[in-house]
Amino acid sequence: MWVSLQAAVAVVILASICHGAEGDWPVWRHDAALTGRTALQGELRDEPAVAWSYSLTGMQGLLVMDPQKAGEASTATCDAPLGAGYLNDTARSWGVRPFVYELAAGKTLVLSESATRRVGKIHPDLPEPQQVTFTDAKERSRLTLTAWDTPDGSPRVVWSSPPGKAATERWNICFGDVDGDGIDEIVVAGHLGVMVYDPRDGKLKTECRYGHRSRGLIAVADIDGDGADEFLNVALFQIAVEVCDYADGKLRVLWGDKIELDIFAHPRMILTPFDALCDIDGDGKHEAIYNIYNDHGDEQWHLVIRDALTGDVRWDIPKTVLNDSVDLDGDGRRELVGIHTEGRFCQGFGPAFIAHLKPGGLDELWSRDAAKWPYRRVR
Ligand SMILES: [Ca+2]
Ligand SMILES: [Ca+2]
Ligand SMILES: [Ca+2]
Ligand SMILES: [Ca+2]
């Protein structure tokens, strides 16, 4: 939607002054459907002109690096996706699974993922496509597994499970073999902890309740190398970080920090990079990675990298936000892709950097002042 800012502001001010009858402006953007329409009589005589525009869509760029060139001579270009079909057309080259399935009876199924919906081979004995969803409807909330294995390609509910006590919050879902039996469980971050469900019948296998809202990011990896997955939970609302392990039939918190549970003041903020649980420095061990604002009371963002097994802080780099870490040049070592910040604002232009870690900070391989990285993964 393109609008003239001046015209929009003028209309809003005029409406608030001249059209104050009760019910005319019940919410911002006019009504509950956010149609943005006003009941005011218009008086446009000329065709509106676009004063400026800013894309609000998700964006994922293509980064091209020449590893033979260093510093300013390096090239980095970022091509914004163009057209509605861009992602489906190019998803495989990005490593993003398109979730397009050819079903029985000539049907085509297109699935997408979100914080409450995951797609893949979830039930080990059923074919893909499968989808696990959480419907957030208070007492009617359910975790549900759906398969499309019917002769006519129609969806079939394999199981639908009560989600337990954590029924009224936004959830995050991922898969991991938490108990090491060779089958991935469904790991769900809920209201007051994390629950682990059996993908075959939807039964709750175990849970870890740590007494605060865990919604945010959840990621699994075999951190201690014992063949079973641990998981990292970074809670974004009530701010907390935990790593949980499964032992003797129970989940236990390996380490955790309740950074800020008071949701009314919130002097801090926390953001996670795309891959928040990985071996970012190439030493063979996993790190837990997040960006946090004002944790030291300095009103600056810090990139914090912790030993995932112990929670020890290995790097705390001020005025820095990490977007992602990826192996750009294919040498097996991740490069850090991020931006330097000043104050609270962290999603603007530059200085953007590509770097390795070195003791105490970053070894920058490339930087550019007037550059930014797309922040959200496109799904
Ligand atoms: Ca398992
Ligand atoms: Ca493990
Ligand atoms: Ca490491
Ligand atoms: Ca590399």
C-alpha cells in the first residue's frame, strides 16, 4: 500500500478534530478489521502522488563474496526477492525447503511453517507430507498431527492431543531426539516451560517447567555429544535463557539465566540470530548466541556468545548485533554476519560486517557503512 505521508497525517489530524463522535475512531486504522478507512468526506482533486515508500515484506538477499579478495576489494551484493513467486522458484537454491507436495489424485499441497506449525517427517512410520500444529484456543487448544496419506489426497488427523496446562500462550515447536531412542520428539516451548511429545501418538513424554514464559526461540542439538539432543530456549517476553538436558527419564536445566522476568519495565531487549545454537567459532563445541540490549545498563546492544554446555560467557561484544553465522566461503568455519550499533536502534544501515571471532572480539573480514542485512527469515 502506497500512501502520501503528508496526506495521511493531515487526514488523521483533521478527523480527530472535526469528527469526534463516539465510535468513529474506535481503534487505530479506524476499525477492528484495520481497514484504514475513514468516514470523512474526501476532497481530492488531483491523482495522489507517491511521496515515499518502504517495503514491509520479508526479504532475504543473495550475498556474493569473492574469498580471493580482501577488504574493500571484496564484492557483496544483495538482491531483494522480486515477485510473489520468488521464494517458491528459488527456495531450493537457498536451502529453504519449499514444502510443495504432489499428492494422490493429482493434487498439489503447499504448506508453510510458523511458530505454531511445523512441516516434515514427524511421525516416523508415516510418509510425508505431515504437519504438526498448535491451535491456541484456551481450553480447546490442541497439538495436532495431520497427514495426507489418504487415497484421494485429503488430510487426515493422525492424533490430536491436549497440550497440558500450557494452553493459552503462543508456542514454538521444533523436533529433536531428546531421549536418544532414535526417534525425534516434538519439543514445544509453552507458557511455563518446555514439553516433549511422542510424535507417534501425541502423548506427553516429559516436560521441564521453569516457571516463566518460555516463548521465543527453541533450538535442539546434541551439545554434550551423548547421542541425544539437548535444547536451548531463549525467552523473548520474559527474558530468560536456558539449556535443558534429558536424563533418567526427566528433563533438567543444565544452566539458565532469568535475565528479566518483570514484563512491566523492560529496560532490556533480546534478539536471537537465525542460528542461535551452533559451533560458531569452529572449535567443535556448541555455543548459545543472542543479542541483548542494556543488560549492563549501558543502553547498548551486545552480542553474547556462551558455552552451550556450561553457560560460561565466552564473548560479550558491545555495540554489535549478529544476524546470522554461516560458512560463506565453504571452508568449514562460520563467518559472522552482523551490524554495529549505537544505542537502541539495531535494524538500520551499517556499519555491516562479516567477521570471524578472535579472543575478545571480532576479526572483521569485510565491512560497509551504508549496508544492512535482512533480519527475518522468509518462510
Ligand atoms: Ca527420541
Ligand atoms: Ca546430548
Ligand atoms: Ca564452538
Ligand atoms: Ca568460512
